Amino acid sequence: MNFAVDGMLGKLARWLRMLGYDTKYFNNMDDDGILKAASEDGRIILTRDYQFYRKANVQGVRAILVEGETHIERLANLSMQLNISLEINIDESRCPKCNTRIRRASKEEVTGRVPETTYKIYNEFWVCPGCGQVYWKGSHWRKINNTLNQARQIVAGKKGLPKLSQQSSGQ
């Protein structure tokens, strides 16, 4: 699945990219421009705008009305509507900033591009060939997993499944 995300859902776009989905974010384009781009690329439009959602579907472009007040609720909602996995496979992830698929990088390759302490502590790195951003599983990794765990708990609760534990999945 490939997505076209309107300006109201920038945080969701970044999460979808981390989850490995090709996600174009349109924050400076009008609805007709997004419709055209989504249609040409075969993308599913994600929006919180009911009128835009209806317009897209009337014109034959698949659109999802994303509900939820927080990005956690929105991730859960999208997971339920499209059966999106809420697990990160880092080797499939895309850069949250530019949407390019990230790749593993050797420690030597990131020399001078990450803080010295980070370089000493961590051995696994990923680089975005598009924008050059370097990634590693630092302290933010626990926050990422906590967010995904919370979204999975919402999904499990709505489906009547046992809720997942609060522990990080260790990824």
C-alpha cells in the first residue's frame, strides 16, 4: 500500500514511513492536486477532512477518513481499517523525513556524523540515501515501541482480543 497524506496528518505520515509504507505528505497542495497525484501514483489518500474524503471517493480515488484525536489513536484506526502491521521492520523502514528507504550503514561510515558518545555506545546504524539522516536505536527507540504498543492495545481492545503487555517488544 502506498499513501498520499494531506496536511492534517504529518505525524501519521512519519509513522507510516517508519513502518515501511511509501507515504507522500502533501502539506502545501490543494485537494485537487492531491487527488491528481494520488490517482496518478495509485495511492490511498489519508485525510481527516470529510468533504475531501467524499470528493476523492466520488472521483474513484480510494480515500480513508482517519479518525482519532492522537497519533496513537490514528495509527490504531488505520491499522483496523487497512490491516496495517504496527511492527517496525527496520530493514523495510523509510526515512520519516523524506520517504526514501533507509539502509544499514557500517559504524565507520557514520564516523563524524553522530555524537561521539552515540558512536561509542551503538554499533548498528542506518542511513537515508535521500537526505543523509543517520538513525540508530537510541533512547527514542523505547518511545517508538511504547507508542506502537499503545496503538496495538487499542486495536486489541476494539477486536475483543487480549491486550498486549506494556513491555517493549525489544525491537
